[in-house]
Amino acid sequence: MHDRLSRPAIVLDLDDVLANLRQTLYRVLSRNTGIDRHWQDWPNYDLCAHFTLDKSALVTMLVDEQVLETCEPEPDAAAATACLSELGYELAIITARAWHPQANAVTQHWLRAHGIHYDSLQVIPLGGNKLEVLPNTEVVMAVDDHPDNIQRYQEVGIPALMMHRPWNVTHNADRIHDLNAVVELARERMQAL
């Protein structure tokens, strides 16, 4: 086991990696706009365009409908993060939820309520650069669903895995379909040391 201060880190996105936000967004946005555009048909994550909303109306709706509070975790999120932690990895969650006025508190509560293991949480603005808030240790892997974040990680030499989602299918990256793949890769990395 690694010393707490020198553990290698895995950076995890939250929405649509650990949390199934897409289903909650689809339900809330369809009900409130009358537009039935399923998340499986989203070629990108431009919710304003998909549901003909301006950004202010979208944010108000998402906060009022408590989408962050009510979304479900991905089925393997708690078990995968527990296993990664047991393997000796520092788990850093970096999420672009700063659009919500209470994003940090809401997110911490959600993570605890769903048994998601983590060592640090950074909440950044939408479109923010996750590289600016990386943990102060060796980052050995990053998992995200947004192509821009994957590209940024790759540009600085961080191995990045793209969680396969409809809005990222046209982008080249090493893809995974669930968090168990992250656990297996992390386990292989530890065994190779």
C-alpha cells in the first residue's frame, strides 16, 4: 500500500461517469419543455440547443428540479471507487457543476449518500480547465466523458479513458463502457509495479 501522501491519483469526472445525470436531465427537460429528445440521441451535450432554452432558463430549471440531488449513481460507482481506494489510489473527483449555487455541498452530500469513495472534490465552471485543479501527486489515469477534457489530459501526458456516451462517439480516445474497466486497468498497473 502506498503512503497517503504519495499515492498515485486517478481523476474521475462525476456526471455521466460516476453519476447517471443524463437520465435525470432527459426526464426533467422533456417534462418541462415538451421536447422528447432522449439522451441517446444527443450528438453533443448542448442542452440549450437540444431543448431550445437559454442558459439562464436551463440553469434555473435544473436547480429548481434538483437534478444534482436526485440523479442516480452509475450501477458500479460505489463498488469501483471502493476497490480503487483499496488498491491504494487517491481518488480525485473533478466536476463542472459550478453552475449550481450550492454545487459543492450538494455534491458532497450526494457522494456520501451513495457510498462513493473519494479523497478530493473540485467543482469548476462549465468549460473550465480540469488541469488547473489536479491533485498534487502523480496522476496515472483520468476518466471523463467530455472530449475536450480527454484531449487536455492527453496533451499533458495523462492516460485518459473516455466513458462511452452518444455525445462523444465521433472522438478518438481509449474507450470504456463501465467503471469495472477502470478497476481492471488500475489493478494491472499496481501489479506491474
